[in-house]
Amino acid sequence: MNRALTFIWLFLITLTTASWLLAERHVLPSLLLGLAAVKFTLVAGWFMELRRAHRFWQVALGGLLMIIITGVVWLA
């Protein structure tokens, strides 16, 4: 595993821990949703190699993320 992937992996662990601690303290759900979106983007970009994929797939996955976030915010 190269250094960039190791750094991203450690950062994802940090974000996961932070979101768990924030959820235990009942902070704003929008902050937790933002952390989840950042984690989603990092996993898709680095571990699913989306950053090297065709532009269509990048836009499609970004659009899917926006639809999910909009739906969750709208239902809340």
C-alpha cells in the first residue's frame, strides 16, 4: 500500500471516530451528514479508483450523492 492510500485510510478512521463521538453528543445531523459525504467521496475516489474513471461515472456518483443527501435532508 502506498503512502497516499495509507494516509487516506488513517484519515477515514479519524473521520469515523469523530462522527461516532459527535453522534454520541447529539450534535447537528447536518454535520454528521457532511462527514459521511466526505468519507463517501474519499472511498469512491481513492479505493474505488473513481478519480481515474471516465467523467460520466464521476458525475453520476456525485449526482447520486447529492440525491441521497437531498432526500435525507428533505425527510428530516
